[in-house]
Amino acid sequence: MRDSVIIVRLRSVAIAFFIFTSIFLIVPSYASAFSLSDIPLIGFMFTKPVSSNLSIKKQVALVGNDNFSDSLFDVAQDEAIVFKVTVTNNSSAIFNDIVVIESPSENISMSETKIDIARLNRNETKEILIEATTNARNISVSEQKCAMNIANLLYKDELATSDSAEVCITNKLDSFGKVLGVQSILGSNSPSTGIFDEIGFIAIPLLTFMAGLALYLISLILEFRLL
């Protein structure tokens, strides 16, 4: 009688493992995002993405100068500058649908104002370098005009956070700048994205299925011994 109870329990756990495996293979949110926190019914068991865990830092420098700062003063018109936007995921969750929206002033010319980062793994940082050009539109000769250039970080089309860099332009010549776009998106500083990322997409369902199969085989062995 006791062995029969053990067999029933083993098979019940095995079936639960099989159902758990099916969830990983069927739920679209997991298949596309590899994020356990997005899975209905079981997502509460894992860390959920919260927009407050995202941060953004915007700095500026002249092209060819790696000395980035929050402000750049006495910049001539038609001067090539570069903005560095640093986006960080400060949590153990995975964020998808990350977009940076640039809001340049009328005296900063750039072609790319929307940068799709797509995905940030846990504790991952990405840097975006955006080249732009200054112009002296609506600035009198010898006058200096400062403007805050804002970068907005959106998560699932909602504003998560923002930061800005100041550029002060002096009209020394009467000319207008050319338009330059995104220079590059630098790689992650995160050496590992954890078991719940790309490797986990295959490993977790496989391990769960194997555990269920092992329990089911054990129950068959016990049942055979009772015969």
C-alpha cells in the first residue's frame, strides 16, 4: 500500500514537471524574451522588470576627444560633437523593448533621434555614441547660447527615466552644420547573462523534462516490483 502511494506521488510530480516544460515551450512571451518573469502564472516566482531599475546617463564631447562631460562650453558653429548615452539595467531582471529617444535643441543637428536598444540583460550596460553638428541658427554674432539636449529612456513605450547634456554654442561664423547620425552602439560590459538567458532557453525545459522522465521511470520500476 505504501509503495502504491509513492508511485502515485512520483507520477504526479513527473506530470507536473511535464506540464512545467510545456509552459516554457508554448508561452510566446518566454519564447521571444527568454524571461521567466513574463510567463503567466509562474512569473510571480521570479524577478519582474521594474522601470525604476533602469538608468541613463548622457554626456557630450568634441569629436576626437574622449573627455566626456555633462556640459560643453564655447563650441563653434558647424562643430562636430558626439553624445555618449549610457543605459544600465541595475537589476537581476531582463528588460525588452528598450528605446532611447533623443530630443536635440534647434542648434544641434542629428539625423537619428530614436535608437532601439531592444534588450538589456541583468546588470548589463550599453553605450550609444551619437554624432551631431552644431549650428548658429537664431544666435547673433559673438553671442553664446546654451541648450539642454535630453535623452529619454522608454520601456514598453513608457518613459522610464531621462538625462541631459548641455551644449553652449558661440556664433563665430554665419554657417550651418551638416547632419550626422548614430556612430555606434558599444557592446555590453556584462560577461555573463545568467542561466535564464539564451542558454537557459534550452537548458531549463530540457532539465525539467529529464527530471520528470526520471521520476516517471522510477515509478515504473516500483510498479514492476509490486507485480
